[in-house]
Amino acid sequence: MQNTDVEPALGQALLAQMRRDLLLAFRHPQDIVNPLAFLIMVTTLFPLAVTPDAERLAQIAPGVVWVGALLAALLSLDNLFRGDAEDGSLELLLLAPHPLYFLVLGRALSHWLTVALPLAVCAPLIGYLLSLESRALVALFLALLIGTPLLSLIGAIGAALLAGVQRGGVLLFLLVLPLFVPVLVFGAGAVMAAQQGLPYGGQLAILGALLALAVTLSPFATAAALRISLS
């Protein structure tokens, strides 16, 4: 009976955390719009800087879209825990009766829903403007749909470590950018394989395995990083 009581309580805590984070995000719509605007600006400037040739654009489009999405997601990670650290609510989060694992997981999921998911949804349109074919557009969407939660989960670790550091944006870039490299390699690799008519399920499977590993381990690492940053 005790287990059946605990499980709903954990689920309610996770949903309450996500509800709070989503409400705060929608009260500051610039935090949602800015990463998306950054991605659109970066990808639309490439044809002007490189070449308007459709064939050449299609060759570089996977890397351009993925790098743009990665950097756009990084822009919002600095504020993931900083606001809570400044107003004192981060200490209340650590003192909550529920496991910090689920509260941190809710925060990462909220970041993905408000920042990374819009990037994944708009990326196929940007890929179409960069002359990607339909098969590559499907691969791009699937790769970003699986890969962007990894950006939120991994980035939460660095954001937690620097929650109490003023102007830690550059340090955050240095901390998490190397960890994003495998996601970038396999995500762009899936799109390039689709362009060449090759199967890309292997790259998506690797991204899925990395996502499962991140969902399991990243909240523990983030919770430990939060305790370290406040100690």
C-alpha cells in the first residue's frame, strides 16, 4: 500500500514542477522566442555567406541546422537554475520532501518543451529552405526529436554547476559543448546518410541509447551539481 501511495506523489511532484516551470517560461516569452530567432538568423545567413547554389547548400545543411540548434539551445541553459538561485527558491527545491531526481527531470523536460522542441519542429522548414530533400527532412526531424532532449539533460548538469556563479555563460559553453559533440555527430550523420540514400536507423538508435542513458544518469548528476553549487 505504501508503494502505491508514493508513486502518485512522485508523479504529482513531477507534474507540479513542470507546471511551475512552464508558467514561468510563458510569462517570459522572449526566453522561448530568442533561441528560435537565433536558429533562423544563423541558418538564413549561411546562403549569403557561402553560396546560393542549391546543391552546395544541401550538402552543408545538416551541419548548419544541427550547429544552429545546438547553439540556440545553449543560449537558454544559463537561466535554467540561475533565477532560482537568485531568489532563494533553489534551496527550497533541495529541501523538498520528494527526490531531487524527479524535480530536476521535470525542469529538464520543461526546458525541452519550451526551447528545444520548437527548434526541432521548425528545423525541417529551415532544411527545406536549404534545399534538403524530403527523405533528409524526415531524418532531420527524427534526429532532432531524439537529440534535443539530450541537449536539455546534458546542459542541465553544467547549468546546475554554475547556478551560483555570476556571468557564467562562457564557462557553461566550455563545460557542456564537448559533451554535445556525440549528439552533433550522430544527429548530422543521420541526415547525411539519408541524403545519400543510405539507412540512417543506426544513428537514430545510437541517439536513442544516449537519450536513455541521459534520462537515467543526468538527473542524478544535476542534483549532485546543485548541492555542490550551494555548498
